[in-house]
Amino acid sequence: MTSTTDAGHASFTLERFAQHSFYHEVNKRLVALTQLAKAQRVVDLGAGTGAVTKLIAQEVANQNAEVIAVEPCETALEIARRNLEEFGGAVVRFIQGGAEILSQLVKKPVDAVFFCNAIHLVEEKDLVLREILETLGEDGTFSFNTSFYDGAEPPEAELFYRRWMMKALRVLKKEYGLSPDKTRVEARHRLTEDEYIALLESNGFKVRDKEVVTVQVPLSGFEAISEYSLWIEGVLPGVPLAAGAHALAEAARLTFEDLGITESPRNWLLVVADRA
Ligand SMILES: C[S@@+](CC[C@H](N)C(=O)[O-])C[C@H]1O[C@@H](n2cnc3c(N)ncnc32)[C@H](O)[C@@H]1O
């Protein structure tokens, strides 16, 4: 987690990507599926800059409800704090820390835990699920969504992703004389939908609801994700963030132009689970 707490990442946040309507749609759908009617205490794990924290706080808005945003990256947490400053509904608290020690960070049982667009970043998924289970009260629910699973790229979008990455490597070489560090190429294994379900079931959860939502991502969405540190580090390991961001955004524009497209589809997996 050291890289996400690096102050040098200040301008490479998810902020611009998180403002897109398709992103709002997949997060809002997960909050609706969770049915928070009776929830009083909710954790937004990996809260980032607070896009989902706000949706949750709006859903449970009453002065007795408490939403706890937990996030390891100081920079992101600071932006979340700013983004939610004006929010007058539920009480929102902010805690710096990672999912691996959730039960130490949040000691009183909660009604729901959300982990949005982040579970794929966690290496010790069994440990994190055990931590979430421990933090949940008896009727608690755990909800997550991800667009980084095996199946996120629909077959009709494969050509786009292949060309985007090839062009990014070309721009990087031509304009900066750089190449990604092959020894650090992303080893992270992307789980399938079934593997996620099995993981939940083997850690004390029972899946209550599951959906795959396909969204259409416009060029501005790809330009925005190109400036996000975790995305740049994942696809172009070892490359300085500014160079990586420029190469990815430029390559996205060239690929859209090449293929004559105005958007490209992407799947989001949404899962809501109860205690087994
Ligand atoms: C793509 S952002 C998603 C932010 C927010 N949940 C949303 O959906 O907009 C992923 C977030 O997960 C956080 N993260 C990464 N590893 C984590 C971990 N082990 N525990 C908790 N959060 C983590 C990152 O710092 C980042 O803010």
C-alpha cells in the first residue's frame, strides 16, 4: 500500500473518472440492491475520494445514521473529507487504514460493509473477508462491485483494449524513450464471477444478489482512467505517472479514432452477500 499513500500521487486520483454517469450508475445500483432501509452504521471500505460514501450517506440519511469511510490513501481520504464537508444527512467519519485490519479500525458491529471498485486490488482476499465478517453485526450485509474480474471486457471490446495498450506502448517509447518494467508486470490474478462467489461462500457468506451490468464508456472515461495512479501502475509498471498518463490518454484517443467508435462496453460485477 505504500504507493497509494505516496504524496506524489496527489494529482493522479480517480476524481475525474468517478464523475462519469456510468460510474454513478453501477455504484448506485449496488447501493439499491443492498436495501439499506434499516441500516444505521455502514462502512465504505476503500472509500477513495468518497463517490460511493456520498451515495450511501444519501440512502441512510438521518441524524442517527453513521457512515464510516475507511481508506488507506491519505490524499484520497482528504479529498473525500472535502467532498462530503457540506453533506447534511448522516454523520460521516473518516478512518485511514486498509481492509486487512478492518476489525481493529471499526470495533463496534456495523449493519453493512461496501467495498466498491477495490476488492480486485487486495491480495489477501480470504483475510479481508474474515475481517469484514468480524466487523458485521448478526444481520449484516457485505456488498462489492468490480470491473476488474475475468469477464469485465466483453468480447466485442477486446480489439479496443488490445489496440489501446499497443498504442500506449508505442507513444511511451516514441515520446519518452520508456518501456514498462517487464519484471514487475502485473501478476495479480483476476478472479471469475464463480471464483468470487466461492470465495464468499468459503468465508462465511451467502450470496443474496448478483448482477452483471454492462455500461458504455465514452472516450472521456478512458482519458480519465488514464490519469489514475493505480491504473497506470497496473498496466505500465515502473513508468513515471505523468508519462504513463499521457501515453494512455493519447493512445485511447488514437484508438477511438482508428476504430471509428464513440464508446466501448465494459462489464461490472455487483454482489450482495449476507452472513451464512
Ligand atoms: C478505484 S478506487 C475506488 C474508490 C471508491 N470505493 C469508489 O468506488 O469510487 C480503489 C480504492 O481502494 C483503495 N484500496 C486499495 N487497497 C486497499 C486495501 N487493501 N484496503 C482498503 N482499500 C484499499 C485505494 O486506495 C483506492 O482508494
